[in-house]
Amino acid sequence: MFSYILKRILYMVPTLILTSILVFILIELPPGDYFESYVNELRAAGETVDPKLIEYLRTEYGFDKPIWERYLQWATGMLVGDFGYSFEYELPVNEVIGDRLFFTIIVTFFTIIFTWIIAFPIGIYSATHQYSWGDYGLTFIGLLGLATPNFLLALIMMFLANEYFGTTIGGLVDPQYIGEPFSWGKFVSVLEHLWIPVIVIGTSGTAAMIRRVRANLLDELRKPYVTTARAKGMPEFRGLMKYPFRMSLNFFIADIGGLLPTIISGAEIVAIVLSLETTGPILIQALQSQDMYLAGSFLMLLGFLTVIGVLISDIALAFLDPRIRLQGGVSR
Amino acid sequence: MRSGDVNREMSATPLLKIENLEVSFEIQGGHVYAVKGVSFSINPGEVVAVVGESGSGKSVIAQSILRILPRNADITAGSILFNDPNDNNEAIDLVRLNSKDQYLYELRGGRISMVFQEPMTALSPLHTIGNQVQEALVLHREKTDAQARSETEEILRLVGFPNPARGYEMYPFELSGGLRQRAVIAMALICNPAMVIADEPTTALDVTVQAQILGLLKELQKKFNTAILMITHDLGVVANMADKVVVVYHGEVMEAGSVHDIFRRPRHPYLKALIAAIPHFEMEEGERLVSLRSNDADQSNKTIHKLAAKFKAPDESKTKGPHLIVKNLRKEFTSTKGSWFGAGESKKTIAVDNVSFEINQGECLGLVGESGSGKTTVAKLVMRALEATSGSVSLNTSNGMSDILALSGPQLMEFRRRVQMIFQDPFSSLNPRMTIQNILSEPYIIHNVGTAQKRQADILDLLQLVGMEPHCLNRYPHSFSGGQRQRIGIARALALHPELMVCDEPVSALDVSVQAQILNLLNDLRKELGLTSLFISHNLAVVNYVAERIAVMCQGKLVEIASKEQLFANPHHPYTRSLLSAVPYPDLDRLLDFENIKYSSSMEADDWGDVYKSSQDAGLESIKVDEGHFVLANCNCNISELRP
């Protein structure tokens, strides 16, 4: 088992190197650079720029150097935690992201928990009562959630919250707490605002999750070992939890790998509509304005989280499923 | 006198009494009755067999007793009275109980337990054997963990686990099929129930393992005086196990009685037909199986005769001698543990080990062996579906013997026309998205034979040849029964006028009655078309019915080859003998010798006598013991040592 984990960690190295090369090529691909789009923007606004200043900035940030040299600088910088400089914010990338990462993780964490708490019981009910009115009704509601555009739901929820609870519109805290150090009042204010994005982002995820829990569990419920458990006199619910439900969890564990990257990049549009202080909107803006180090670092972070996520699900799967752990005649 | 007879006198009230049971299934647009008024009873310690074809409702009866029917099934009438010998209360009608009644949960696994057909899927792959076996004990008898564990290990020892403590910790996928089924039996017996329902307990097992499992069931049944309700389609198993037999057909009891009445004096035409449809070893030369629902066999015979000339392989001036020669064939599979760094360890498995045989022109050679013995690999090597590691396969053609393994390009394509295969599973061997028309024209398209009109005419003749109607051309495989699909598979194989036919377990997925039809069809076709064939099967009776010579394979080696008369009358190799002694005959005068099977099983090469093992200075060699009768033995041995 230990050698398996070690091997998996070693595999991550070439994967990440390849990812960083791809990311760098991608952000270099669009014609021009940040300064060009900056100049265009200023011109569109009717202002003039000194070409000498731009030229100076280009040399300053090393844009005259060959591409591989810039790649190496960026890639080696990341190893020591230096993700480069954001031109737009005129701050190191670390500082731009760092602030918002905290809020992002809070929102996503609660969203995921919300999704699971709602989706699992409903999915299990739907599977065990297949084709009943309950199944159809819950499926219908779930599909409604899936079909409603998130930004629309966000607007409606925001209106309702303001109308009935007096919550300020947008953001994750009341305006008075912005920039303040953390206090009890700020914490309560965060919780007050949190439920809207959690529900909005959660609904579509919940609906999809319900369908998958239902489908996976239904597959397992038809297996003969379920009959075996019943024939042994196992009470229905205990048997359900011990055998088919546990088997159906494999898909879910394999999914954890995909969950991690959504922590920083999920639900951008909702975040913009609700003006949440999360990382999603920054990523979109960075891509639009060709703020290359900011965008590149973001993509790299996503890649890293994906690789870590897959590692975690692989290890968890191996722990939970003896067939994976002991395959190929591995001695134990 | 059988054990059941004693008990019947001792206890007047039966353990379980089923009366007029009716079970209906709700399907789209109505109800279908799977069980229509079935009645029978089981006495304490008695073995009752319920026999029938698939779809006869026998499994539904079993599920009704434990009330574990699928959700769309409903018991609409009748009663199931269970009279627990452990308490003196009145019999309880299981049908009347509410489906959530606590008594039902105590009954299941506690008083009546079940053994399932497929031990791999009946056990959860994620839980250890010990965990699953002791579950009933934990549920029904309040035991501490230590007690439960020691009792579980005790029952595992009893069902024949060589190392119960280790077996307790193992997962089902780490065990062989036989051990898995032993674990399932242990699971059923651990609470010492009054009755065990065994639903096709040995159908998924090899014949020698089957004999052992049957012996084990019988032994434990006597030891604990447990009643067994045995559900099976195999009359051979019935004859060896049952005290009483209930024959069901389409949800109704056709005939019921003691095992003697059923086998010595079958009365109902269905039962008589069922017995006549099974191939057995005493068949006369040329005797035909009587198919259960025979659709005028003579007629189809005439059709085949009429069309035979058309589908015969083109005549060639062949050299004298065998049609196919396989010499020192060897196939190794290497499995490499995947690794990006370094080469990784590779593990070699020898699937086919130095196999040699010949098939004469127009002859049928039967290849017998248990699962994993390498018989299908041999077939694939002969077909050139796999590449051999070493050895040679040569086919008799107009240019003399040509080496099949060296063919390539157009010659290989030409060879493919000569050799065709019939597959085991009629469900997965036909593409579900192609119509029968497409399936049957594909061989012509691939080999670019004939014009569109000519092909169409050929396809229609093909259908007639295998006894199908022309109107099924536009239908898809799913609309046909297993037997019809197998006919389509045969038609596809015959399309290119092959001269060698490789049949890989062509009837093992079919019911007894359909099996008889397909075997008769294959026999007729083979004789009329003059086909040479290699017929692979694990069922010795089937091979005996179709083949002229039989080769026995074990662990990749061909251990014995002889004409079928020689092999059955005078088997030499210990493996062949144990194989023959393990076949359950549907005949009360030739019952299995369970004691003998238990103690002298020769499945493991270690148990064979020294003359059958290779030694340091001498390998194994095929030794001639009689005209056309060869046995694999140590090449230094004396022929007289080989006489059994």
C-alpha cells in the first residue's frame, strides 16, 4: 500500500510539469499581451499612451526575452511560492488570490455539504422506491433545479432575502465589515449572506447528484448479493446500508478528484451576479485582460488540485474496495 | 431405505406445506402468472427437488417461501405453512404474514436459509467471507464477536476450508469457485436451520467440484437432519440427491412423487419427454435425442439433405491423412504489472502446454475439460484468433498440409473461409444492433462473395437449412429465443461453406429441450455437409453424443485421447477417471460414490500417481496404451504401470 501511494505521488511530477507547459503555451497563444490590450483599452477610452512607457514596462517584466526563458522563470518561481505579478492589480498574484481564497473555500465547502445532505437521502429514497409517486415527484423537483439557470435563481433569491430578511444585496458580508478584521459580528454576517450562494450553487449540483446516487444504487440493488442479505434475515435498512449503498459509493469517491478544482473555479457567473468576493470572477477577468501570470497561476492551481484530488480518490478507493487494493495477486 | 422415509414416519406433520400457491408478476399492461396453483410438502430432514426448465417458476416458488420475491411480484393465492420443529406452536402461514413482520426476519437465515446459484455474485465483493458468513449468527443468535468468530471458523472447517482462520479473513474474489460455494453453504448452515433452499447450487460449477459440493450438502444434511429444497434443471443431480421430486412446467406441477417413482415409472408425458431429451451414456449408435417440443424433425432432416449439396465445402483433391494436425502447441500469456518506471515484473501463465492431436476428415473430436483447462485457448489458436507461442497447426488442403500459423495476408483470408466457429453464448455472439439479414450477409461482404442477388438467395437457403423462417430476416436478435439465436449463429458459420467447424460449448447456455434440438441439428449438418469438427464442452454426455473421439484437457495439458468407446470403458489417466466418476447420471442404479469422490479427488496434479508426473530426468510424453488411445505420462514409465 505504501509503495502504491509513493508511486502515485511520483507519477504526479511529470503530470504537473506537462500541465505547466500546456498552461504556459495556452496563455501565450492569444496574439498580443497584457500591455497591448491595455493600450487598446486606453485608446478606446480616448486617452493616449506613451509608447516608450509601454516599451519600458515590457523590458521590465521580461517580455522581450525568449518564451522558454520566461517559462522557466515562471515555473521555477512557482516552486518557491512566487506566482508572478498581476499587472492589472499591480500586486503579486499571491496577494490577489490569497484574500479571496478564504471566502471561496467557505462557500464551496458549505455548498458541497449542502449537496450531500440533500442528495443522498433523496437519491436513496428514489432508488428504493423506484417508479413510485415519491420518486417521480422528487425527480421532477430535482430536474427543475437542474434546469433553472443559476444566475436567474441568484437574482430571485437576492430579491427575496432583501425583501424579507433585510439582507444587503450582494457580497458575502455587510458593507460595514469589508476590510475589517474578523469578529463575531462579521462571522454572523457571513453566515447571513452565505445561504444564498450555497443554495443557488447547490441546487443544480444536488439534482445531478440525486440522479447519480439513484442510478448507481439501482444498479446495485439488482445484484444477487442483495437477495443473499435479505435471505439471511437482514433488516432492510441495515442491509441497504451495508451492501448495495456501500458498493454504490465507489462512483462518489472517484468523484472527489473532480470536486477539488471546483473549490476555486466553480460557479463564476453566480459569483459575478451575487458579487461574491470569491476567486471565480478574478479568473474570468484575468483571462479577458490577458493578465497572464494571474491567469496562468490560476490554471496551474486548478491542475494541481485536480491531480491531488485524483490521488486522494485513488487512495480512498484502494482503502474501501479490497478488489482494487488486492488486485493482481498482491500479497497482504 | 432413504433417510427421508424414516423421518416421514416419525413426524406426521410436514415441515413445510405449500398449498395452491399462485404468484403473479406485474408487467406492463397486465399480470403474468409465474406459479399457478402449486402444492407440495417437505418433511423434516427430507430432500425435495423441484425440477423444471428456465422460466418454469421454480425459483419463484423458492423466493415465495422466504417472502423475498421481487417487488413487482405478488402472492395472489394459496398458503405456505411452516411448522417449526423447535417450537410446539401451530404451523404459521408465511403468506399471511405482513411483509414487515418480525417473524419473517427471524425466519430468514435463522430457520430457513438459502444457497444461491452463482457464488461470485451472491457474495458481496467488499466484505470478508467471515463477515458475511457470521452475519446470520449475529442477527439471530446473540453472540459476542469472539464466539461468532470461533463458530464461523468451525463451520468453515466443516464445509472444507483448508485453513478456516485464513478463509475468515479472505475476500470472495480471492477464492476459487468451489470454495466460494462452500462459503455460501456455510453461510446457510451457520444457524442450524430447519430447512435449506438450494437454488441451482451447482450449476455454475465444474463437474468434479459439483460432485464434491453435492456430497458436502448430502453429508451436512444427514449430520444436522436439515431438510433441503433443491431447485435444479439437472435430472442427474436430482437422482443423486432427492428423496422426493416435484416436476414443474409453466408454473404447474406436472408430476410429483418419490425419486423411485419419478425415475422408474415416469407417467406424465412432459417428464418422459424431459428424460428423453437428455443425452446419456447408454445411447445406441445413431440414436437421436427426442427434443421436447420437436417441430417435425423428419421434415428438417429432409431440408438439410436437400440443401446439403449447396453448402458443402468445395471439393478438393486432398492428400490422404488427417484434416487437421496440431503439434506441440503452446501458448503463454504474460501479464506485466504496469509500471512507468522500469520494466515491471512479468508473470507467465501457460494456458496451453505441449498439446498435440489430429482430427480426421469428417470426424468430430470432442475436447473436454474444466474451466481454465485451456480448451477455449486451443480453439482460438486453431482459428488463428490468438497467436501461438510455439508449435504448429496444419490444415489439409489441395496443396498438401499447410501450416496455419504461418499464413498471412490473402492466404490467411482464404483460410478464414475454411474454418468457422460457433460460440457459447447466443446472446452476446450476435450484434444486437444488426438485423438477421445484416448478420448473415456480413460473411459474404467481408469475403466479397457473389452478387447481391446470389447472396440473398444463399441467405434464404441458410435460414431454411437451420430450420428458421424467411420472415425473421428483418428482425433483431433480441426478438429470438436462445435456441433460435444459436441457430442463427450456426447459419452465420455455415455461410462461407467451411470445412472445419469449431464449436465452443454451443449448448451450455441452453435449456435441456433446446439443447436436444441444437445437438440434433449440429449432428445432422455435420453428417450431411461432411464437416470436420472440434467440439468443446465440459459436459461429457454431450460430447459422447456428438463426438467420435474425445480428448481430455487438464491444466493446459492434453492428458488423454481415445475413441469415445475406449475412453468411457477404459479410462487410464487419474484425471479422466475422476472426471468420469463425478458425472451425475439421471439413473438410480448409477449413483455417485460421494465417499470416494471426497477422498480420492484427482483434480490436483499432486494427487496423481508418480507415473503421471514428470520427474527430474524425464518429462511427460503421450504414451500409446491401445490402438488410438494415448495417455500423458512420464516417458520412462512402463506401459503396464498405466493399466488402471
